[in-house]
Amino acid sequence: MKAEYYVRETASNLGRNITITLASVMTVAVSLALVGASLMLRSGVENATRRWQGGIEFVVFMNPNPTQEQVDAVRTDLEQSPEVSKIDYVDKKAAYEEFKMLFADSPELVDSVDPETLPPSFRVEPVNKEVDAVEALGKTYSKMSGVRQVVFASKTIRLIQQLSSRLTVGIFVIAAFLLGAAGLLILNTIRMAMFARRREIEVMKLVGATNWFIRVPFMLEGLVQGLIGALLAIAALAAFKPFFQKWLPSSKDIPLVSGFQVSSGEMLFIFGTLGVVGILIGAIGAGIAVSRFLDV
Amino acid sequence: MIKIENVTKTYKSSTVALRDANVEIAKGEFVFLVGASGSGKSTFIRLLNKEETPDEGHIYVAGKDIGGLSSWKVPFLRRNIGCVFQDFKLLPTKTVFENVAFALEVIGRPRSVIDAQVPAILDLVGLAHKSSNFPDELSGGEQQRVSVARAFVNRPLILLADEPTGNLDPATSVGIMRLLDRINKTGTTVVMATHDRGIVDTMRRRVIELDRGTIVRDQSRGVYE
């Protein structure tokens, strides 16, 4: 009975001001799509440059099957070096997981790789991050027994990381403004709905409808607008995802950016975030409208 | 049923709407509030319904001090108080039946109760045959009957009427007064603000006269002046 009433009232509120309702839904959708796209970009860049996160400047790759002594020797040397601030050991298993992530778009390649053939490695964050000093330090390890190769973070990767983080901040600022606009639009739609229903509201108060009974349809109106906006944004991003993965030109020049991937787990998280933010914007807009303009 | 103790109400424009009023109304009484425009009759009614809160003094309705009633409890107070106004306050987009049903619907009464009570009350006010008409298809008197039906459908303890005959011709007013009288005979306390000398003089009920916010007369079986 109550649920039926709420659904009916909310639907008629939404329908009454259809143009301004669409305006607020679309604003929510556009702003959330921007937020989502920048979150995807960030995840993509993070995944593509995963081994270079957190100040890692070079990676010491061991042979695919080094002896325990060889690994321990390199580890001890790194740990005792005053020029090394942090190391991170990636064993075969972890390396395979990362490989799967990087090449998720070419499963045949993943299938063809035996985890046993992947080399374990040390990721090293040096104290001094000057290019020359890093190279000098790294090269001392390339001669050690059991070490196959030392790979340095390239300038390109640094550039990509910086670009993506600045881009993310920029997009977030724009999206925040748009979300604010969306909230105000929702607030106004609800205010108009209240004005249209002022006689009903007056009678409801008179005969003793509870405050929440009067408020709920308007609250729902805001929530529904936020939610529909979020769903539109999610649909747009889901449709856009395949293009996104081919967005960066293939990776001959930047070998490490071969996997510009966003995993489905990350996509779910992003979609969830958008849904929550959409509902939140709707609830805030509706909440302000109800507390400011509905004098119960 | 209603007890008003030393109640004073002043509006922002510093006009005194009610000054140190003391009134006690027993269950089942029929009371007329008379006085010139601006004498405080509407304020009296609005205080009982807690649309206004007194600046000083206490108001008891059904034994409860409604002065300190928290806002979420006000709706439950109003479920015991029916209201009728000069301008009917009917919803133009709803039929007669829907207008009355709305009052039950929004306080969460189930469909079965609505379907049983609304036809019964429309029968009582003599509008059973117009239940699917819209308000603008009815005469003023009929609209006021719908409004009385809406106020009474939930069987409130108290019926407040603020100039219910103000927009009606004398003949139609008599019909509304008969209806209010019938409702009063069921044990409902009726408080009615009015300008209508003829009605007050004919009915000979308790009369409370207000003059610029002060109660100047409280007379049982009284006349207009």
C-alpha cells in the first residue's frame, strides 16, 4: 500500500517536469562518465606501469631458475647497500600474475607462457634518483652471478605517469563542478515538484500524514535521478571500454605499456563508485530541497 | 477534551492575536467562536491544531499538553482532529471519492478500510451519488460537504471549522450546520469560528466571543451578541 503510493507519486513527480528531470539526469551522467573515465585511465596507467610504481627506478631480473644462493647473494647485497632505500622481491608466481594482467588482451600469449620460465626479480628504489647515479648503481648488479638483466625505468614511463596523474586531477575538478551543478538541478526539480503538489502537501499535513510519508516521494525522486544518471554513465563507459584499451597506440616504442588494461574487478569497483556517487548526489539534492522547502 | 490555560500568542508584526486566554471545552460540546475579523478566532483554531505554537501558556488536547509536542508527533495529534475551512481545500484533480480516500490513504489505512469507510461517510453527507464527480462539478455546498466528509472520515475526537459557511448562501449554510450538528451528536467535539449571526442565534450553543485577542464573553446557549 505504502510502497505502491510511493512509486506512483515518485513516478508522477518525475514525469511532471520531464525536461528539467532529463537535464539533471544528463548532467549527472556526463559528470559521472568523466569521473569514471579518469578512474579507468588511472587504473590503466597504473597497471601498465605497475612495476614502476612507488619510486622503483630499476629492476634486477634473475635467470629463470636461479639457485637459492644466487638470490640470497643479490638480496643481501641490495639490503646492505647504503644507496638502496627499498627493495621488493617478485617471485615466479607473482611475476606470472602480473604477466597475466599485462597481457590480458592476448590470452593466447598468456596460455603459451609457462610460469616456470618467468624470471624472479628485485624491484629497487635507490636513495639517489639522479639518472646517472641510478644507472651506475644498477649496472653493478648486472655482473652478479645469476642475474640476467637490469632494466631501468624509462623517461617515457615517468612522463606517462605524470601526465595521467595530472589529467586525473584536472578531470576530477571539472567533474566536481558538474556534480555540483547536477545536485543543484536535482534540488530545483524537486522544489518544482513540491510547488506543483503544494495543495496535496497542505491536505496531507492537515489530516495527519507523517513528515516522512510526505518527504519520501521527493527523496525518492532525487535518488532516482541520481541513480539513472549513474546507470547511463556506467552504460557509456562499458560501451567505451573496448576502444579505451586500444587507445594508446601499440607498444613498440614503449614496451612496458603493452598492457593498457583495466581488469573487470577494477571496472566493477569503478561502476560501484559511480553508482554510490550518483545516489549520493541525488540524496543530497533531495535532502536539501526537503529540509529547506518542505515545511512540515 | 480541550483546555486552554493563560495562552498568549503574538505574531512577528507584534499584533497580539490572543491574550491570556482561558477556556475549557468538554467532550461532545459544540462551541461557536465569534468576533470581528482579526479578533483571534483563526489563531484559536490554529493553536488547537498545532499549526501555531503559543508564546505563553498551555494547551491540552485529550489530556495531553500539546505545547511540548515534538514535531514528529504532531501528525498523530492531527489524526484526532478534523478540519474544515471556508475555501474547502479539495484537490481539483481527484474525484469526490478520491478526495476523501486521500485522507485515509496518507495515514496508511489499508485499501479495505478505505473501501468500507469512504462510501459510508459519503452516504452520511448525502453525496453518495456524486462520488465520481470532480470538485469543480459540484456546488459550493456540496464541495463543503465533501470537505466535512474528509475531515470526519477518520472519526476524529474533535472537529475544527474555520468559517465553514463563509462562502455559502444562507440556505446551503443551514444544510452544512445540520451536518455538523449530526456529527456533534455522535460525540465529536465541534469548535466553529463564524461570522454568521443567523446560525449562532438559531443553534443556541455555547458562544465564546473574542475582541482583539481577548475573550470578552463565554456564554452557554448564547447568541451572536
